[in-house]
Amino acid sequence: WMREVGKYAGENVGNIKTFIVGNKLDQAGSRKIKKEDVQAWVKTRDFCGYYEVSAKEQNGYIDLLTDVVKTAIP
């Protein structure tokens, strides 16, 4: 996905804010990658944040969308 963003963003690629979202939070017991590992990976790439959400249980979206809006509207 990041290659695709870079491909179409061109010279504006440095202005793109990236949020990493893990879905299926309701199935956290069967996760393949530790949350701490993802958080460390996100920090090394200077992304805006990491969020875990669940469509099934409708969790996590408020924090994600609030931070997206705060980032988009300075």
C-alpha cells in the first residue's frame, strides 16, 4: 500500500499522514504479531499512530477518527 501511495502522491508524498490500523480487535487472542512489535515498527517509521479496531464490536473507531481529524485540521 505504501508503494501505491508514493506512486500517486508524487512530490507531495512527504505531506501524507499515515495511520496504521489493525482490524479484528475482537479476535485479539489469535493475533500473529505482538501489539508491542507493531507499536515499535510504527514509531520507527514516524507514522501518526497505531490503532486497533473491531467492526464486529464497534470498538476503537472513535479514537482513530478523532486523531485523523485532529491531524487533518491543524
